[in-house]
Amino acid sequence: MQSPPIHKLSDFLLDTKRLLCIESEDEHILVRKLVDDFKDQGYSILLFLFSLPAALPIPAIGLNVIIASPLIVLTGQQMIGRNHIWMPKKVQEKSFKTATLQNFLDKAVPWVKRIEYFSTRRLTFITNGSMRNVIGLFGFLMALCVAIPLPFTNTVPSFGIALMAFGVLMRDGLAVLAGMLVGALWISALSYFIIVVGIEGNDLMKDLIKSWIP
């Protein structure tokens, strides 16, 4: 599971837009297309691409509804240390509009550039070796959370996965740790409301989150 030699993730996203959106004549993009194009570059690229639509506070209708299955499949394989990426045919055949992806990438690149500004190579040992399995475990647990019907259930864990993937790609161990912390806090909060408070905790958490929103 080697990380791709990318210096600026924003440049990669711009190249992705050019190849898949501008130069392509297809109105829809299959998940299979993303997997085939980027699987040789490692899990982190695909995890970042699949988690980013739900991780950032920008509209991505048509993308975030299909991210859960690929995230679970990819993080599960990363967790067990699988070297070659496999994707179920049913997941591969899912698709989204090319125009939706292009519009999302146009809005996402500025956010990624802001994150890049604060990122540098540090604590690189966290992004290599057996730590990849640990990152996969955290990512798998966060991917499972995406399927839970609560406010921000997509956004928070997807942000954690995207941050960890970003850290691996940029060799930024601090970003990886930050993503793990986001995931740990979110999983702890869900566990408390589901186990301690019970099923009613879902409604309580919804009301609590809504009270924070102006």
C-alpha cells in the first residue's frame, strides 16, 4: 500500500477534473471508473476522493449518497493489510453525474488549498508500515458511522477519513492523528447515546445538534 508521489493534492484534484470531467464525453461516471483509474496509486487517493464530498460543507448531492459502501470496502481492506484493491461489482456499477463531480471539485479545491497551507512532512512514521492497518481500523469504524441516520453522520466521520487520507498522501502524521481524534470523539459520542441513553438517544442527539445550529 504505497502512497502516490503527490506534492500538491489540489493539483491532483484539478487533473482529476480535467481527465474525468472536461475531457470526458460521458454524462455519468461509474465508481468502477474511479477505482480503475486510481487503484494503482493506493488506498489513500480513493479514500480521499470518496470521503471528500461528504467531508466539506459544500453541496454534493448525488455524491455523498453513494460514498458509504466504497468507504467501508476500502477501509476494511486497508485494515487487514490487503495489497490489491477489490470492489464488489454492485458497488462498482454505482454512478453519479459528471457535471456534479465537476461542480464539486471546483468548490473543493479552494478548501484543499487552505488545508495544504498548514500541512508539511512531519511524524512520517505514522503514515508508513503497520500504522496503515491502524489507520484502516479507524477509517473502517468511521465508515460504519456514515450509515447511521443522525445529523452530520456523513460529515464528521467522512472528514476524519479524508483528513487521515490527506495525511498519508502528504506524509503528514499530525494530520493523520487529527483524523483519528475526530473519529474517536465521534464514535465515543455515538456509543454514549446509543448504549447509555438508548434508542431515544438518537432523537436527543438530533435535538442537541439542531440547537447548536443558528
